[in-house]
Amino acid sequence: MTNVVLCGGSGTRLWPISRTYFPKQFYKLIGNISLFQTTILRNAGLCDDFLIITSKDQYFIALDQLEEIGVKNFRFILEPVPRNTAAAVALSCFDALANNSRQLFVTPSDHLIKNKDAYKNVTDIARDVSEEGNIVMFGIKPAYPETGYGYIETAPEEDTSFLIARVTSFKEKPDKDTASCYISKGNFCWNSGMLLFKPEVLLKELSELCPDIYESSMRAYENAVKEDSKVWVGESDMSNIREDSIDFALLEKTGVVKVIYSDIDWSDLGNFDSIYNELEKDENNNVVTATEDILSINSKNNLIMSNGRMVATIDVEDLIVVNTDDALLISKKGSSQNVKKVVDELKKRNSELRTHHLTVCRPWGSYTVLLESNSYKIKKITVKPSAKLSLQKHFHRSEHWIVTSGTALVRVDDKEIFLKLNESTYIPIGSVHRLENPGLIPLIIIEAQVGEYLKEDDIVRLEDDYDR
């Protein structure tokens, strides 16, 4: 069985922690490993291998995190543009047939499941049910009337204590009263987004009930560039796949879908209220996660998350306070579903606060913006051992580089320079240049950019090891 890990979301309800280019599945929200890593480790004992579906921008983050936990039996499908879960699932089925995968277990990459024994039990049952030609959905027994989840209605005559039920309808995220009504009826469950099926079964249903997505996904997979552990889907082929969820495109129409009621202590950690519910509280019922001390005076029932700065609270309660290097979110508890509205407004303003942190991951390492104005920008750049940046030039800025750790091999036009600790060089506007770390430890430099335009799109790449 192959675990298909859907890893392309942006987690907008967890801004400012979650950003487009570093979404919540890669953030270490609980403990010392990310939700993505937790998902992989949780399914490692259940599945033979992993098929990770993500974007080109997130590929290297996922690759680094797989290396951290020592997992090697994986391959990727890289989507150049997001087209929702119907396209992702269809592409995974075509890949499964090409790689002789008998069953696919589709899971989001950013959920928390704490009852591992119950999880294994329902997964084993779902495997047996899928062998009979069914597409199995994992429905979560609802603990309260949640308005942030979709619901699955099952046939009322079914005995849900037997776990397996027929699906009769799907319900969108309801209001509070409607959710309470669902709970009282007893035959509704939360839609977890997890599926288990045989790939040929799902493709047969898709070809009959949603032929356009079937055909365009098949063409996209056939035309994709396949190399080692990666499938690179072409941008035009991907764009031709209609954007739709697998629920709307197929599951609401097919007659071979069943749901397994799953009491597995599950949360999608989709907003800060759900994070508050999952984390350990102090004596004042506060949840505090911080890299610096938190000073809390007569404050209770708060979630306080901070990265790098002291946060002090006085006489406050029922608040969500999330402090990052470049943004501060303050919300009443119970209102964190509305964080998405902040992200929508940032998108209207074309703000990079929506997409990037001050520290940005790159395939060769990372950079952190330390100081910025209209005419200059100071960065800390970290380059992995044996890695190098693209051969590039800029039309609007010059750069000064100072080595603070490691060694650097620098190309400037037709010259090569070797720099050690506390040595520096200058890159004039328009010069073709490249930075490389020839050493065995990370290279760290301080870069000072000076110019009238300092955004990242003033990069003309002439050669690049990472096909950007």
C-alpha cells in the first residue's frame, strides 16, 4: 500500500505562522518534528512507500524534512500550479498503475492523530473493505458541533458501532445550529479528507462520472517528465485540469463509496483554537509556546505563541496572540476561523507577508532579511555544504558579501575568488556571479544589497542546479 501525502496547502487560517512558501505542515507546531514528518512516521508502519504531492517551491523543504527523519522510500509528484484534490488524486492513481501500487491511502499532511492503535485498526478494516471494490472514506466521530469541518451523512439504518456505513450525502461547513442538529441525529461524521482505495477502482469511477478530469489528468501524467523519484508535471498540462475537490468531482456521485467511523483522537489543527485545545496548559489555563520568556500577569485562558521576542500580557483572557519576526496577530478565542480574512486582505495589498517569512528556505539553504529600507537590504545567507546558488545577475542592485562562517567560492564575471572568515567581496550591478560552498560546514555570509529596486524578481538566472 502506498501512502499518498497531500502536501500542497497553504494553511491560511494559521497565518502568520503559516505562509504560502512555508505552510503549516512543515512548521514544528507540536514537539520537535513537523506535522508533515509526523504524518510520514505515523504511516511508515502501515504503508510500503510514500507518494508526496506538492509544489516545486515546497519540494526541497519536504526533501530536507524526509532526510531529517531518515525516510528513503518515497517519490514525488510536483505540481506547477495547484488544481485541488481531484487532480492530485487522479495523478496519484496513474502513478500507482505505473509503479504497481495495489492500494492507495490518501492522507493530508497536516493532521494530528493521537490514538495510534485505533488508527491502525480502522486502516486495516478499510483495506479489507477497499479490496471489495469500495472507495473508503474516514469519517471522524464528532465530539462537538464544529463549524469548520465538512460533514458526511450516512444511511440512518446502518449500525455505526460496526464502523462501516453507506454514504448518503455530503454537507458543507455548517453554522452552529445546523452542526448541533447533525450531532443530535447520530448518523453524521466529520470528513477527515482521508481515503483508501484501489487505483483502478477510482479511475474507473472517475472516467465514467468525471471524464474531463480523468482525460486531462491522464494526459498530464503521460506528458510529465519522470526522473528517479520525481514526476514533474508540465504547467500547461496541469492548468488544463479542471480545479475541483475529489469530493465534489467524484465522491458525491459514485455509488461505491463507504465511510468508516473512526474514533482516533483526530484534529486537523486548522486554526489557533484547535491548537489551543491540543496543547498543554499552565496553572492559569494558558498555552505558551515561545523561544523567549513570556511574562503573564493575571492573564488566563490564552494562547501565546512567539518566535524570538518577549511577550508580556496583563489582565487579559481568552486571547490568541501569535508573534513572529515580521507580524503580530491578536484575536479573541473562538474567532480564529476568520484569520483567513486577514490573508485575503494581504493578498489584495500584494503583501509579501502573505507568502514569505523573514527567513526563506531555498534548495541550497536559506536567507533571512535582517534589515530593509527603500534603498538597501541586509540579509544573512546560509548555504549548505557542497551547494551553490544559481549563476545570475541583477539589473537594479549591487551586493557586498562578508563571510562570517565557513568558506566561499565566488564567481564574478570571469574571475573566481576564494573567501574565508572575515573576508569580503563586491558584486557590481549587472555582473554575472555565483556563490558556492565548497566546504564541509554551512557557509554563512552577510549580504548588503544597495539599489533602487530590491525585490527577489530582480534575478536573471543563467544556470541553476535546481531547474528554477
